[in-house]
Amino acid sequence: MLSLLLAILPIAVIVVMLIVFKKPAHTSGIVGWLAVSLVAFFFFQTSGEVILRSTAAGFIKSFSVSLIVATSLLQMAYMEKTGALKRIIIFIKTLACDNKAVQIMMINIGFGTLMVAVGATPVSLLPPILIAMGYSTYVAIALPAIGYDALCTYALLGAPIVVFVDIANSFLGQGNEITLSQAGSIFYMFLPVVSTLIGFCMLWIVGKWQGIKDGFIPVVVTGLTISVVAYFTNHYDNLVVLTGVLSGLAVIVVMILYLKLTGKKIIDKSRLTPEERAYEKEYPLWKAIMPWMLLIVLILALNLPKESFDYLYRTLTLSIPGLSADGKPIATRALWNAYTWIVVSVLISIPFMRPTAKQLKETVAVWWRRAPKPFFSAAIFFAIGEVMNMSGYNMASNLNAALPKTLAPSMVKVLADYSSQVFHDAYGAIVSFIGLFGGFITGSEASTIAMFAKYTMTTAKNLDWGITGLIIVTAGVAFGGGLASVISPAKLQNAAASIDKLGEENKVIRVAFIFSLILCAATALVVLALLKWFV
């Protein structure tokens, strides 16, 4: 029991920092890292070298998330300062004005998931658009926060599922590795339920039960569209990471077809002010979307041909050797990961967009002000997870095979052993809520996976659920972590700040909390159904 309390202590410290002292994620993360390091050192017999190596390894493993966050903020600052973002907002404001349900599906799920898939931030981008379209402050904050969760695991070009596969393969060991498509063939099964329910949640926010009744067909069509696209993409390694991009595009196309079939206008420019009309003529739309368009083309070009995907993802991993405590090289895949190509897309777009020297200078200044804290917040929770995973590890065993691999049970093993003894087969019913909790404290699904995946997999191993069961329960944690975006203080504050309404997010979080519990309960039912079917 003492070991259990000590293993939980660092997590409890982070929660207290966030909720009681209302500290931001990066500050809470630093205190949490200090707590986990002290517990690992004094009570789990972990050497200082293992703690420092694990911390460094955690930071590097976070690059698929933290660097995407940093580079996407650079891209957004660039588009904001060059006026591209303003032009895009004007265009989106004219879409599907005669059908609110279609408009919500097209903008918040279609466009929202497409943007978050390539690294943009819907909670910053969409609230001003929704305000301009006549939605209330409450709705403008709530919809972007919940809408892009429709494909939570496939945000940032599938970064969460890539993180999961890397952790799973480290856990399973050589000879038992799983592929992206093996993981994806389980993960995508959550989407029909999660995506459809999120659509209904958004309609309820806008129009309560009448909104659900009026938009029933568009929501069901949206859910089916995502499910069909995800079914196809998740059967091929090179397409898994494109699920968010292709699903977002598909939802937009299908909603346009729905408008055509129902005789509604797709674009209505009568909603624009004279100033907006003048800016529309002055600034071509193709020029405004150039960075995103280039990024999507680059990502498709690298991943659609299986040969290029295999080379960049499997062969040219650009691994960093000798840093982690267990001696395993850390794959960066720097030429495959999206952060490289976000920067490249910005650079290539410069001759087309022709920004002034002042605009470029302002871009760098804004980026430097915005990026460090989110970057660090993403990285520190990976470091915390790595220290938890490696606590008790015996580095001397790398040099002498006769020595035991561990000096004491790790914090993760203590948590897993206790969970399997207490919950038994009911463990599948709680994993999504563990993910929700993880997503709340870390603010990121990928960080949730980094912190809790090994614990979840160890518990599944204790329960003899096999590799498939291991994937199922960790997928439950992942989706729970993704669904936490709707109650993440940082994301809701970001949405409120983008329309200068800080404080209004408190009204949203009360309702959002209920939705998050409902969605996690639905996710838990999917976990239990899949366990019963496959395990």
C-alpha cells in the first residue's frame, strides 16, 4: 500500500498544482517531474543517472508532439501576420449559412479535424469565425474544443498513435512488434461511436433537443463518412497517419454534396461586410491557404507511396543511440515527422505570399512569445512518464548480464499490479476515465499515452489479455485522453482568449464536463465490447 501511495503521489501533486493552486501546465509539469524524480530516487532505488537519462529520453521522444506544437504555432503566427488567416476567416464565414447543422459539421468537424491533423489549432482559429457567423460566445468557445476531438487519436498527423506504437514495441520487445496498421485496425473501431456522439453533443450545445432533431441526418452522415475513411486508411501503414487529413477532407466534400442535394447554398457572400468584400478581392484565397496546401501535398507525397513511407519511417529513423537508460536507440524520424515539413511548407510559401520584412520579424516575435511554454508542457509530461517507466531500473545490468534488470518494482508495475488485483476483468470499464484524467492534467492525448500507456499495457499483461487486449485497453486510454480536450483549461482558455472573452470558458467547462463523462462512458462500452469479442 505504501508503494502504491508513493507511485500515485507525483500524479496527485500535479492535480493539486493544476486545480488547487491553478498553476499552468508547464509549471505543474516541473513540480510533477521533481516529485516523480524524488520518489523514484528515494523509494524505488533509482539512480540519479537513470533519472537524468530518462528525462532526456522523454524530451526526445516528445518531439513528434512538442516540435509539431512549436512549428505549427510558427505557421499560425506567419499566416496571422501576413493576413492569410484573416482571408481564410472571411471565406469560412460564407459556408453553409442556410443549414446550421451542416455548417457545424463542415467547419468544426471537417475543417477542424483537417486543420488539427496538419498541426493547426482549431481552438484559436475557429472561435473568431463562429462569432463572425453570429454564434454566441458560449457556442464559439465550446464547439471548436469538442469538434476536433472527433478524430482525437489522429491529430498532428497521427502523432498519438505513432507514440503508442513506439511505446508498445518497446514494451513487447523484439520479435513481438506491432505495426501502425495493426494498432489502427483496433483504434479506428472507436470512431463510429465517438465521432457520431461528438456531432450530437455539438448540436445540443447549439440548439438542445431541437438542434439534434434538425441535424440528425448530417451528424449520422458525418459519422459514417469518418468511419468509412478510417476503415480504409487504418489497414495500411502508410495511410494511418493520414486518417485525420483524409477524413476531414471527406466530411467537407460530403457536406457540400448534402447541401447540393437539399438545394441549399454552399457559399453565401451576402453575409460579408463591405470591408470583408474589399479584402476578399484584394487577397486571393489560394494565396492565403498556400502554407496548408503545400503541407498537405508534401505529407501526401511522403506517405502515399509505400516505398517513401517505409524508407522514412522504418529505415531512415535518424535514431539517437546511447542516451536512454536501457541503452535502446531513440528513433526521431526527423525527415518523416510533420514538424520538419511544417517548417518547409512555410519556407516554400514565402515566394508566393511575399511577406514583408516587418511581417516576418513580427512572425518570429509572436512565435517566440507563444511557443516555448506549450513546447515545454508537451515535453515535460513525456519525461515524467519515462521516469515512471524506468524507475527501479538497474543500468549495471547492461554491462553484466548476470545482474537483475531491476533493483525494485517500477512505479508502473506497482500501479499495474494493484489495478489488475482490484479491477480484474472490469479494468476495461475504467481505462477511458484514466485517459480522461491523464488528458486533463497533461492537456494532450500523446502526453497521456506517454504517461499511462506502459501502466495500462502492464495491467493487460497481468490479466493475460494478449497483444490484442493490450491494444484495446490502451486505445481506450488514448481516446479518453483525446476527449479531455473539451475540459482542458488551457484549450478552453485559448479559445476564450482568441475572442477576448477570458473567463467565459468557466461557463463552458460545466457542460463540457458532463459531455466528457458521457463520451468516456461510451468509449468504455466500446472497450468492453471489443475485449469480449477479441479476448
